[in-house]
Amino acid sequence: MANDSGFMERNYFLLRRLHSLTGILPIGVFLIAHLTTNSSLAWGGLALRGKHSELNTLEGGQAYFYHEVEWINSNVPHLLLIEITLWLSIAFHSVLGVYYARTGKNNTQRYAYQDNKRYKWQRISGYVGVLFIFYHVATLRWQWTFLVPGGAEWNHHFSVSTLAAALRGSYDSITFAGFVVSLFYFVGITLLVFHFANGLWTAAITWGLTVSEQAQKRWGMVCTALGAGLMLAAWSALGAAVMTDPVEARALEEKLIVEAHGEQHLLEAKEKYPGPAPTVGEEDIADK
Amino acid sequence: MEQKRVIVVGGGLAGLAAAIRIAEQDIPVDLFSMVPVKRSHSVCAQGGINAANDIAKQQGYSEYQHFDETIYGGDYLADQAPVLEMANFGPKIIDLLDRMGVPFNRTSEGYRQLRLFGGSLFKRTHFSGASTGQQLLYALDEQTRRYESEGKVTKYEFWEFLAPIIKDGKAVGIVAQDMRTMQTRSFKGDAVVMATGGCGLVFGKSTNSVICTGAAAARCYRHGVWYGNPEMIQVHPTAIPGADKCRLMSESARGEGGRVWVPKKAGDTRPGREIPEGERWYFLEERYPDYGNLVPRDIASREIFDVCVNDKMGVFGENQVYLDLTHKDREYLDNRLGAILEIYQKFVGEDPRENPMRIFPAVHYSMGGIWTTYTKGNYDPSQPHGMHNPGETPPIGTEMGLGMQLGAPNNMMTNIEGLYAFGEVNFAYHGATRLGANALLSCIFDGLYNGLSVANYVKNNGGIDAEQSLYDDAVKHEEDYSKSLIDTGSADATPETNPYTIANELGVEMTEASTVVKTGERLEKAEEKLAGLRDRFSRVRLGDAASWTNQSLSFTRATGDMLILAEAIIKGGIVRKESRGSHYRLDYPDRDDDNFMKTTVAKFEGNATRIDLHEIDTRLVKPRPRTYGKTDSKASEKKQETAAAS
Amino acid sequence: MSNTATTPATNSATAKQGRTVRFRILRCDGPGKPSYWSEFDVQPELNANVISCLKQIAEKPVMVDGKEVTPVVWDSGCLEEVCGACTMVINGKVRQSCTCLIDDYAPRDGDTITLEPMSKFPVVRDLWVDRERLFHNLKRVKAWVPIDNTYSLGPGPKESPESQQTHYKLSECMSCGCCLEACPQFTIEEDESKWNNAFIGAHAISQARLFNNHETGKQLKGERLDELAGPGGVADCGNAQNCVKVCPKEIPLTESIGAMGRATTIHKIASFFSGKK
């Protein structure tokens, strides 16, 4: 009966299911990997297995994270292709998601059931999530530094210090703009983790994996546990990044580069990525 | 020549079954209903639908016995031949509904489950939880929707039937009004089937839906259509009294083992569940050892009325008795009776699985209705058959055409050619009392079996020979009447002329005068009251002059029609100076076959009701006293025979 | 039986007889006309429900300010919660008005009850809405068993009692529209030509499940699933799950949605590889 004249109508089912699928693969899977890596800023110090025994836990995390990022950027094959696939998936998921979300109308005021609130937040988190992901990728990946307070440019050789500087708004201390950016990160990652966990729950109904109320309840617990874990990872990653002093982190990164690749490599990297304008003397840093 | 069409008014079981059957004969159907057909009053039927079945038959039951029970239950007031045809056709209806997907309750092996019902000692009632009518209606609604989407049926929902259009004693169409836009228009039809249900609202609070005013039947009646046995109104023994209506507690509650009792001590203040077994008076079981709680409805109602009103033994000193299911297993109850137990819980706020239900009789069904005729079938015994005992070989088989002639064009046709009455609005099958679970059967039987008659009539008929002006005049007449009502406005409105007040007073009066116990004196008083109400109605003030969705207009118009129907009900009751089935006259407590084994036929002539008595065809079964083995009755010798059978 | 929104805690024991209850009613004279609030005071009868109070108002339609107005228009039928007609929004939530007992909703003198028409269907007048779309959606999923004819052809298929109980539950749906009114994804659509592509709602999805499970009803399974896989089909469901919470018949609507999700997935994958439409 349905009128199937247009492209959207003819491929309605395919588009709907692709929308659902892309949310899980690649986006959701990437999200898990991404948050796991980033949260190593917080827990990596405990996983160094004796290496860098001179570092405290926070510094250890930074070292671990540094190695992870270095590994990804130098060892993962076709990285750009993977990235482009991811970006296209996100764009596809976002555009259709916004289109679909606009067909509904929230009514949690009248029907304040928990499921209904999650329906509403799934859509809000989608909208905010799109903005956040765009900002996040544009600033830290595409180096649209004009959007970054303080203008820090993220670089994988100095992944910890540039990240911290971008979040804090400067290399020195947390600025007001930096605070706003950090807050935006907090909101963005929180909503996205929710969006993923809740989306995973609804996807199981959409695809028909969970039919009975009991199954939906059980799968709900699994999704809640996953969401809680990812939320912990996301918050700890953000917390650790914001608490990181970019200047100290830079020093650590330089030390690690030298250890791994020698002085020459560091000089080349420094030339390309000069880092923060020194506010204290080079010697002071060296002393530390 | 224009394509021949059939108009069906009413979208309950009878109307839908008729629409489907007629459309199946490649005759387009225009289906009219005041409500979306899925919301018709048939949804309220709860208990089940009767038909002989393999299990009961192997225990000595038969289609013939079903016929015999129905005639006996109806106290020999029904023409016998159509009832025979219906009983014989019953099993086919069940099979068909089964094919349509009705979720009948099942045995563990997957066959259709059966339950006991009033007026029978055999399990012959098929059911779907405790909302059988709903399930049956939905099945027919679905089939109708299918035909609608194939263009064979055109629905006019929220259209109100205003009048039949009759030319030279032949129905050629109807006038109807869209209840939303208020547009009034005529529709041509080569035949018109009235399937408009009962008239419970004449009695104010009944178990009926708000649409069951009987107005459509009254509108036919005003146009010269005869109305049979108007005084035969069934009062259902078990209902929950409410502020807006009385809600039915299905007979199936008793069929599944429910027991009716009152405390032996009048005015006992203890909650029912705390009263020990020895202090309970199971008056139905005591008085009717064979049938117990499953005596027919009129008898149960009278006994409850007697216990409460005469003996003042009602629970908590009020007019109510216990209907007790608390001895049954919860899961069993939910499976078999869930729907009605929920109704009780929602409206009374008590769990009927824990506490005995408090119930009282309420107006439920009209055995009377539009008078119809038929062509008799092949079965013509030399003399009427005596009582049929279980296990005896039935005198005849079950093939079609024994009772009525299959497809005869006049089957269930009114005194107006081409105008038919199906379902509750048809007076034909239930005599003076309808047995539980026979209503759904008669509705669907009418639609399917006699739907064929309608199709045959239309096919053999030469088509409509009526000028357009006839239709235009009919529309004009109705428009003028509507306008005259709307124009009354609300100026100088008083309760005296308020349509809602008039209707309320009508209901109270009718319930008091003409339900469980009647007397000539009281009926005559009611006749005077009705005259007063009619007078007030002539000065009615509407209170809503809107030309869009004017519900007050619809209600007021129906009130006028209910007054006319009420007059027929009262007059029929006055004329029938005997007691028979649901019609119990304190001043004439015995059945009088010599004078009153006849149909009271109300005819509207010169703006007034006249009652004629018409002979009944009783050539199939010999009347016998209808006692249901009551302990103090003279016929208690019969008791042993029936007891032996069970 | 679990408790739902339709079985409120009973206050009948504490409700005071002879009290006055105020009704705030959202009225509308007809399509395209503005909506406005009217207030009436009613002294409810014993065991009163919203219907009996509306009847009292109809008999004496005088507002709180003494102004006489036209009687309030509303839709009703069986008054036993099996026909679905009297559905409206009471105190902000959709439900049948016949089972809405005044003792539960307004036990104290001066308590207010608000009545609004359902918002997902066009208003006809006052509290009466036009739910034709609901029945149209049943046509979309061919919610019927395609029997050959109405002649006697023997019994239907045998069925286990467990399966019958499942079917009976689904078949109790009275097309009242509560599930659609509460659904954030089902929105009002007055343009009939758009009905076929707008979200079909839990009601029809559940009916599709009912008939897909029937031995003979299965014959149309493919057509039903094609419809449910298309625009406005089951994939539009946003899983807010309000439907199942407001359903007066406690029909497992979300399970039906899950079941039809699964069926459409399998159906589409199967037809992708089998090359059929």
C-alpha cells in the first residue's frame, strides 16, 4: 500500500537497517576502541609492566597513551581509508538520524516513563552528538585550529600535551574558554556513550533479536553494563586529559621520543611541531 | 440498468454477516452504522455461542435437542420452524468462525473447548475467553474490511438511519444522516436489511451500549413495519449496577461453576468470604436441583428479585446477591473468564477471585423485535413431537431446508417487501426468553443463512421502480423534522422539556413497570406516564442549535422514537394477560396457551399502537410446562428423567 | 495481571459523597475552529465515572460562571471498556473514560478532572475525534484471514491452548488508539493521502503479528511484511514503549514490535537472496 515512488521509499528498509547497522559497525565499535585507548591516560600507568618505573601513575598513563597513539599512527594499515569510512558512516548515520528524529514528537511531560525519557534523550544525544563529533574531528583531526581556544594543534607525536592544551584552552592553565570546551566534551561524550548503549538496546528490538519482554529486559542490563563501562572510560579519559599539565607532558613526550628514536628524530619533530611557546626557560624543563 | 445494491443498516454480527454473505454473491453492499462497525454492541457479548458438537452428540445431545431446548426455553412463543433451521445450521457457523481465525479456547489436544450454559445439561457452548462476542465481531469486521478494500462493501460509519423509503409496500432505499456533517441524504437499495440490535436504552440503565436505543426499529415501525412481541424483554440475572449503566457479568460465570447465594441471616454484615459454608443460602441450587445455577435467565432473575425484594434477604440488606467464583483456581478463572473478572475489578475495585461478586438483575436483551416471516421447510410431522430426551434418536436429520426453505426470498422479510430484519432486531427465534449463548448464533445465522435469501430476492427482483421525487421528499421530510427540533433552541428550557430528563424518566418508569414482575395496574399507570412524556416531548427544547455534529439532535430524535417503542412494549404487556418466559404478570401468574400462545404484533396506525395477536406455528413440538424441575412444581416427576440423563 | 496506569489505586473508601468535582474540558466547535477550555461543576452520583458526569453535564450544561452552553460532545459505546469508543485524554493521560472512576480521580471536594480529546486524530467536535486512520492502517497490513468463502468447509486449523492464549491476547485489541496517542513517533496527519507512508503504530503492527501467526492468515505474510518493511512501517518505531504501558488490554505490543522486527529482517534478507521482490 505504501507509496514507493521515491528513492527513500523504495529503499526504505535498507536505509533504516543501514542506519541501525552503522551505529554499531563501524561507529560503535570504533567508539569502544577509541574510549579504551583514551582512557589509558588514566589507567595506563598501571599497565606499563615495569617499564618507566621512574614515572608516577599519571605520568605513566601519559606514557602508555603516547605509545598507543604512536602505534596506531605508525602500525595500522590504510589508516586514512579507515578514517574516511568512519567519517562517511558517521555522516550517513547523522543525516538519516536527524531526518528520522524529526518525524517524532517528544511527550515525556505527559508520559514520564523511563523508556520514553530514553526515547527523548536518544534524539537529543543524537543532535548534540553530531555537533560534538564534528567539533572534535575538525579541531583535533583536521586541525581547524581557529576553533580551538589557544590555538593548540593536535599532533600524534605530542598527543598528550596537544590534547591537554586543546582542552584547557592554553598550554599554561585552564582558561575560561578551555573550561567551556572541556564541559562541551563532558556533555558530548556522556551523551554519545548513552546514545550508543541505548541504541544498542533498541537495535536489538529493531532487528528482532529481543522479542519477549524478558529478553528485552536482559539485553537492557547488558547494554546498561556496557554503557556504564564506557561512561567510566570516557569520563576518566577526559578527567585525565584535563588534569594533565601540557608543559610537563611535552617534556615527557620529548623524553620518550628520544628514548625510542634518538635525538635526531626529536629535532625533526620539534621543527615541524614547535609546541608551546616556552614561558619558562628551556633549562627549567631540562631540570625536571 | 443501474447495478443492483443492498443496504445493510447496522454493523454488528448480524449486519456484518449479512454484508459479507451478500457481497459474496457479487451484489454490492452499502453498510450503515452509527459507530465504526468494530465498536458495535456485539462486542459486549461475553459467554459464548451455542451449537451441537461432536462431544455433546456422543453424550446424547443433538441439533434437534438444541432446537427443543430453545423452544422450551422460549416458552413456546417462537415459530418453531426457523428455530429448527438455526439449530441445525449452528455447527456450520462455528466451523466458519474457526476458519476466520476466532481464537476459540482450546483443549490440550487442540480442539475447541466447550462450556456449560444456562438451559442445557450439555456442554454445547463454544467460547473465546469471556469476550466471545468481541472475538466474533472482530472476525466478521476483518472480513468486511477485506471486502471493503476490494470495493465490494462501502461503509457509511457515523451515519444514522432515519427512515426506510417505501413505495407501494416495497422497500426501495433509506434516508440517513451523517452524524458529523449533519448532511441528510437518501440511498437507493434493491433491498434493505435492518440489523440494528436491541432497545435496552428504553429502560435507561441496561447492559446495552449507548447506541442501543431501538430508534432504528421504531423508525421502521412508524413507517408501517410490524413489531412482534415487544413486551418480551430479557432481564439478565447477573449485572453490576452502575451510575451510567449496568455491566453484564456473563452467564458463563455460572457455566464455569459460579454459585449464587445470600447469607442465611438477613443483613449479615460480614464480608462474603468470611461467611462459613453452612451459613450460606444457595437458593437456586435448592430450588432447582437439576439445573441449579444454570436455570434460564428469566427464572434466575425472578428468584433473585424474590429473595431481595420480597424476602429482604439481599446482601447487606441491599438489592444484591453474591455470585461466587472464589472456590475456583485463579489460573483457570483467568483463562476462562479473565475479561469479565477484569471488568468487575475495574468498576467495583474488588478482586472477584478473592471476594464473591455482588450482582443484581438488569435489562439485557429484547426477544421482541421487528416482525418477520419465512417459507417453511420440508419437515412437517403428522403431529407435534413430544419432549425430546437425551440419547433418543432425533426425529429428523440435520440437512438444510428442513425448518426453513433455503434461500427463499421472504425468509426473515418484514411485512414490507424487500425489507429484512436480522439479529436482535428480528423477533423470530427466542420466543419469551432467550437462552444464554443463543444470541450470537441467531445473529450470524440470520446474516449468513438469510443473507442468501436477500441476494435471491434482489436477483429475481425487477429493480427499483421509483421516481427521484420519492427520495427527495423523504429527505425533505427528515430535514424538516431535524430543523423543527434544532429550532426549538434552549430558550425557556426546563427539566420538563429537557430531552435528557425525559429519557431518564422514561427509563426509570419502564424499569419499574415492565421488567421482572409486571401487573396490569402498574402497566396501565406506565401507559399514562408515557402519554405525559410524549406530551412533554412535543414541547422538547434541544439546547444545541449547532449545524455540525449535533449529538443532542440525534439523542432527542431517538428519545422520541424510544417513547413510541415504549408504548408498544407496555401495550403488548397489557394485552398479554398471562405469564410466559420473561413476561411475568403477578395478576396472571400462569401460562395460558389457549389464549396467548400467540405473537403480539404491534402495528402503528393513525399515530398510535395497535396490538394484534397472530397465530404461531407449533406443528413441530408439543408445548409442555416450563418448570426446569423446580422442587415445588407439579412437574417434579420430569426431574428424574433429566437427572438420569446428566 | 500486572498493575498498569489503567488501574489506579482505589480511593473509593475515602471518597466523600455529595462533593463537588470540577471538570475542565477542552472544547472545539468543529474542524478548523479554535479550542477553548470550559469548566463545569458536577456532584457525582454513587459509583460515578467520567461518562455519568458528562451525562449530567449534558442534561444541565451550565458552566461554573453560570453561563449556559451547548452540551459537550463525546464518543462512547459499550461503557465496559471493550468497544474503545470513549477514549480521551484524562488528566493528561489517554484512557477510556468509562473505566475512569470519579472516586479514584477526584476523591475530595473541589478536585479537578481535565478532559481533552485525543491529540493524534482530527477533532470532530469537543471530545470526539475521527479515528478512521486507525482502521485504514488495518487495511495496510491486511489484518484478516483470507478465507475462500463463508460456506461450510469444515473446521479451521487445530491450535494448542498456549498458542490460543497468545492469539486471544493480541485479538483483544479494540482499536481504541491509546497506543497511538501515547506514542511520540505517531503524529497527527489530517491528509489522508499521506497515511500510507506515515508511521502505522503499535496497534496495526500487533495485528499483523496476529494474522501472520494464523495457519491460513500466513498466506498474506509476505504482503504484510512488505508493508511493515516500507515507509511508516515497523522500523519507524522509536522504542519509547509508551504503547504497552497505556494499553488498557495489556496487549504485549512491544513484543509484537520485536517479533515483526525480526520477521521483516528475515523476510527482507530472504527475498534479497531469493531474488523475489
